[in-house]
Amino acid sequence: MRSVILTVLDWAIQVYILLIVFRVFLSWGFLPIRYWRWLVRLTEPVLAPVRRLLGRSAVSTAIDFSPAIVVLLLVLLRRWLRSLG
């Protein structure tokens, strides 16, 4: 039973990573936001707190590093979960 739960969690984390990656690509202007607003609703609850923690850097930049940080943390979480199974 434990391995089933870990497998489901691993799968869910991987899907969420892919959603964040898709959001990054779509944010570059491939499609109008009305077509991927659902993706923003799914990913923003995790990205927004990281964005607040990063705050404003001394050098103003247009690059949002929160997706990269969240993906890195999720990859580390997946590794940890795999070590449990």
C-alpha cells in the first residue's frame, strides 16, 4: 500500500512539474492568456509564495525565477520520496 501511495505522489509531482514548464512556455506569448488561464489557476498557488519570498532583487529583472525554484524543490521532493520506497 505504501508503494502505491508513493507512486501516485511521484506521478502527481511529475505532472505538476510539466504544468509549470508548459506555463513558462505559454507565458512567452505563444497563445493568448484566455486559452491557458486554467494553467495559471493550477500553478499560481505554489508559484506566488515563492515569488514573494524572492522579493525584489537589487537589480530589477524581467525574469521570474520562481518556476525554476519550484521545479527544483519538486525534483528534490521526488528524489526523497523515491528513497523511501
